[in-house]
Amino acid sequence: MSFAAISDAVHVRAPGKINVFLGVGARHDDGYHALATVFQAVSLYEDVIAHHADDFSLTVSGVDDPDSVPLDDRNLAMRAAKLLASATDYAGGVALRIRKSVPVAGGMGGGSADAAAALVACDALWGTGLSPARLHELAARLGADVPFALHGGTAVGTGRGDQLNPALARGRFDWVLVTSDAGLSTPVVYQRLDALRAEEGALADDPPVSLDVPIPVLQALRSGDPALLAESLHNDLQAAAVHEQPDLAQTIRDGIDAGALAGIVSGSGPTVALLCDGPESAQDVQSALRLAGRDPLHVHGAVAGARIMS
Ligand code: C5P
């Protein structure tokens, strides 16, 4: 393997995601739940810039609360850089700069996007030249959502969410995102789902008997028709996220009152994703929610996965 460095600095951009469908099955012994999900990458990006350095270091900008993102080995981007170095016997380090736009602990895979971007950036900076399959394998070791942030587009995820197959999706889907001031911990939301399921009758339809992405979800994506997709948006984690932050149910209702076709908690939340009937409708929904005192974002999907910008 060659370690010829190709540049002094590499800038990689990776997208956040929405789970347009998220079916959660049983919890396995490793603590992870079986998933059947459909990810869509959306136009809200994390930027990671990697510079040559002897050691490993990290700075983060774009967050309101600097304490919300760890700068040590708890940070997934830092772990990604070190994993790549050890997997390729690279002896040096890297200085990573992360500019965040995806909400922290928002259920949109921001930390996973950082990790995917760091893998791609260090691979290019160090000239380690890993194949896409090998990068995917390292990504899956870092976290269940990291492979999708590499992949982007629209994809079906099974296993822990890390086994990906591209889904055919036509056209563009417009989403208005409503973020929350307080984040939600992904493990806490999964634990809450297990607890709700254990309380007999608390969630009548769970756990699912068969763990598949329903055909209508895939048909709606293929049709490119947001009204069809709106009918099949589903998230098994939603009840658990709403249990942790009851205001989320009202946020979804407010979005629909403002003209969205449907709303869903994104991943483990608390970001709410409102599907709209096109760009103009999304702008109307955004304006109406702004008037109501919220700070919504208009994004679209599907967009590409982690990409080298320079
Ligand atoms: O892999 P990731 O860091 O995204 O997962 C965070 C946590 O979310 C896991 O430690 C686990 O508690 C929960 N999780 C899960 N089942 C999955 C994915 C995540 O229980 N398929």
C-alpha cells in the first residue's frame, strides 16, 4: 500500500439523513436492535477539513454549546481517523476541523456524517487509498449509521442499519426540519422503546412480526410523489422519542396545520421532519412555522454521500 500524500489539506462534506421508514425489531445480545429502515440523505451537511499533523486533534465550529461535542476519543470523527490509521499502519496523525450544520443529538446522523467524512478525508490526505468496500467495513465498525453517510442517496438499511442496498428514488423530496433545543440520546430512546413494548398493550402494533420495509414505501420513493410517500412515513422509535419529549407530538401537528403533508420524528429524534408537496410548499410551511416562533430549516433529498470538495 502506498502512503504518498496527495495534498496538504482535504475538505470532505457529508450529509445528514432522515429515516423515511424505520422498523425496529428485537434487541440482540450485542445491545443493537434489528432494523429495517430507509435512509434519505438531505441537503444539510457536515464539513470536515483534515490537515497533516504528527498527533490527532480536533476542533468543532457551528454549535451553540461547545460542550455538546466531545473533542477526544468519544468523538466519532476522531475514532474514525484513529481506526483508519491503525487499519492501514499509518504512523502520523491528523488535525481535523469540523464545521457542523446537522443538529447535535438530533436523530439526523450528524456524528455519523462526521465519521464518514473523516474516513474519506484521512484516506485522501494520507494516500491510503482504501476501496469503497473496505471504507464501508471500517464505517460499520464505527456506528450503525456511518456506512449510509458514506453512501448517501436513498438506501434500505438492514442488520443494525449498516447493511445497505440502494433504493430507487425519483425526483426530489422537500422537507422542513424543526430542531429541538435539547438533544435526545439514541441508546435512551431505544431503551424506552423496549420498556414501552414490555408494558403490555402500550404499543399495540409492536414489536413487528416481520421486519421488512413495506412495498408501498419503496413504490412511493420510486414514484417521486411526495403525497404517496407521506402516506407511508413511519418510525417505530417515534413513540419512544415522544415519551421522552412530549412536545414533539405537537410539533408534528403544528407542521401539518402549517401545510406539510406529513411529519415524522427523524431517527431517534428529537428533530421533526415535515414532508412537503414541493419547494414552494416547503417555503410556505417554513414561513408559517417561523411566524409561530420556531426556527425551521428547508432541505431536500436525496443528495450524495461523503464527497471530497477540495
Ligand atoms: O451505532 P450507533 O452509535 O449509531 O448506535 C448508538 C446506540 O443506539 C447503540 O449503542 C444502541 O444502544 C442503539 N442502537 C440500537 N440498534 C441499532 C442502532 C443503534 O439499539 N440498530
